[in-house]
Amino acid sequence: MVASYLEKTFGLQGRVACITGSAAGLGLAIATHLGQAGARIVVNDLDAQRCEDAVRTLTAAGIEARYAVFDVSQADAVGQAIATLAEQGWAPDILVSNAGNQNRQPVTDMTLAQWKSLFAVHVDGAFNCAHAVLPHMVKKGFGRIVLMSSVAGQACMPGIAAYASAKGAIAAFTRALAVEYGSAGITSNALAPGFVRTQFTRGLQEREGFDDFLHSAVPLGRWGEPDDIAPAVVYLASNAGAFVNGHVLAIDGGMLARM
């Protein structure tokens, strides 16, 4: 009875999930959880060897997976990769736009090119991926899009103006997709993680005094881990989240709730 309920409510059998930036860290954790729920997984990264390693890890866990190497900021490359996947019977039913970059410095120290580089990956990347998968989702009458925003899109700290602005744009783009494509059977939502212990946050983990700040700022008093975030994607991609659309879910240990 329990197994039947879980499979019907959270199972992703027959679905294909493409997770960008998923060769390691949070992206690989998301890929693993989606695969364990039954989805076939498309791993994406810039480096073929990292992708091969990730697919090997997933396969060893009994998850059917393949990879597609492309730069999310390059529209033509994204479009070609998705078209190839579709030709091979792997058109994504689930898109998780997770690829990202960071540049921690004050606004006056940042060049316009550095500012644009963050928007190219985070915002243009989300657009490029959604633009490529949406026609396939519309044709099927089903789709799940999960974009990666951040608590930085709602509250900020010094040195991350470009990142925070890009993540705020992602939240707005999520709502726009939800309104435009909900009637086609496609839900669009975003996650807003807090401080998660991955290679992406290595600089913060090594910053003197940051652990003390985090333990005081986060009511749960700890770093988030990738496995704290990934199950939310399974929820949003599954039948359990079928009526959730246009929402930005903060997973931050209560940090945004604190005055």
C-alpha cells in the first residue's frame, strides 16, 4: 500500500529529466533523486569527462542516464542538444535549470563583461533551455520546469550584486512561464536555496567568521546539504506538485523568516 502510494504520488517512471550543471554538487544530487524516483536522466555540463563520470555514478546506482555537453549560455548549442535528444527519444519532460556561476566583488570593481557573464549563464541559460524544451512539452501536453533562483534574489549581502540581480530575474521568469504555459499542462517553479555546502560555496566555507554568521543567521544553525534541496525537485516534478505553479520555494533553514 505504501509503495503504491509513493509510486503514484512521487514516481517519475516514463519521464525524462534534463538537469543542467549536473556533473557534480547540487545538480548531481538532483539528478540522483530524480533518477531514484524513476526518471531517465540527462546529465549536462561543459566538460565531457565530468559528464561521463556522473553518468557512471548514476548507472552504478541503477539509474538510466546519458549526457549532453553544451554551454547553456549558447542558444544554438542548447537547441541542437535538445533536438538531438528528442530524435533519440529523450526529449525532456522535466527541465531543471541549475547551471550557474559566481563573481563575488563590489559593483564598482566589476566590469560590464563580468556583470553580463552572470546573466548569460543564469538568466540567458534558463531562457535558452526553456525555449528549447517548451515546444516538446507543449506537444505532449505535459512539462515540469524547475529554475534555480536563490535567497539572494530576495535578500542580499555585500559583493553579490550581479548574482542577486540574476536570481531575482529568474524568479520573475518563473512566474512568466507559469502564466504563459500553465494551460498547456506545464508547471514552472523555482527553488531559492540558502547557503548549501558545495564546491560553489567553497569561498564562503573558507571565509573567516562565516560559519559563525551562518549559525546565527539560520534558525536551524547549519549549512544546507545538496540532499536537503534535491527532494523538493522530485516533489515539483511529480504528481504531488501538479497544482504548484509560479512558486519560488525558499529552502534556507528559516533564514528569510528571521528579523
